[in-house]
Amino acid sequence: MLRVGLTGSIASGKSFVSGVLAGLGCHVVDADGLARRVVEPGTPGLRAVLEEFGPEVLSADGTLDRARLGALVFGDQRRRETLNSILHPLIIAEQDAALRRFEEKDPRGIAVVDAALLIESGGYRRFDKLVVVHCRPEAQLERLMRRNNLSREEAERRVAAQMPQEEKLRYADFSIDTSGSFEETRARTEEVFKELRRLAGEDVASS
């Protein structure tokens, strides 16, 4: 099975690309979904987060208040790194379990892990290929303000807290620019999929 990392900065269009790849037959693992799972009520992950950040990040219904936690860490690199050190090992373990299940079911397939921090965490090294999704900075800000109902200043602060898109692109085996229309992005994603499909076939042939 060809293991592919899919990453991109906040509001870069990564979710759309992920959806297209899933529609084309890739087995997609959503790291954000796994991040929610590892901090569900009663999990060791949630207990560790509460020990570090306090009960104020807990909602009245006993779930993690992700918005409040996000507000705490986005402007504080040290706290953000602390949170990542708690969650990343748990998320990676869940990713690996999902990849094993996919490989057992479809050894000739393509497994895609959709994760925002693959490069920053060093997790990209676990994959055969890395796809980086990117877009024009202005488009990124507009999407983020609209999606999260943020002011421009807040959106700029969140973008600045992440690795620049240009730097992420240095790690890419394939890049997908989402600045244009959905149709243009879909067409580019299909091109990348054809290359991945070819590589998956070569990987099977050489094994």
C-alpha cells in the first residue's frame, strides 16, 4: 500500500482535496477527527489536557472546549508545543492503527493521512509521498475569516502561528494550488491521483 501524507496550512483547501481523493478511491484518515477522538470524555488524552491547561477548557457537558483551548494556545508557542506533545503520540498511534486496517483490506491501495502538522511534527517521514495543498495568502485569509468568523487581525495571527506555506512546499513531492475554482482544484487533484496510482502499482510490482 502506498502511504501518502496530505498537509497544508489553515484554510488552504486541504479538506476539499481530501474529499476529492476519497471520492477517487483513496483510503483517507482525517487527523482532525482522530484528534477529537483521543480527547473524548474518559480518555487519557482528555485527562492529560486538563492536567496541563486546567478545568476551564472543559465544557459543561464534559467535552473539551476546543475553541477555548485554541484561544489559549494560538498566541503562545510554548503552550502550543506542550499541547502537541500531549496529543501527537496519541493521534499517530490512531493513524497507524487505521493504516494497518486499510493495508489488510486493500494492500494495493492508496492510504492518505490528512493532517495539518505533518511537517512540523516530523510525521511526514512516515509516508512514501507528501502532498502539500496551498493557495494565495489573500485567499487563505478570506477563507479563514469567513469559515471561523474572525477579524482580519485574528486570522492573520492564526496564519502567522503556523509554518509559512512557502516553507511547507519545500517538502512536497506533489503540490495542489487551490487558489482557483473548485473545478480547477479537482482537475489538479485528479492529476496527482493518477501519479499516486502509478506509484502504488510500481510499489506492488517491486514488493
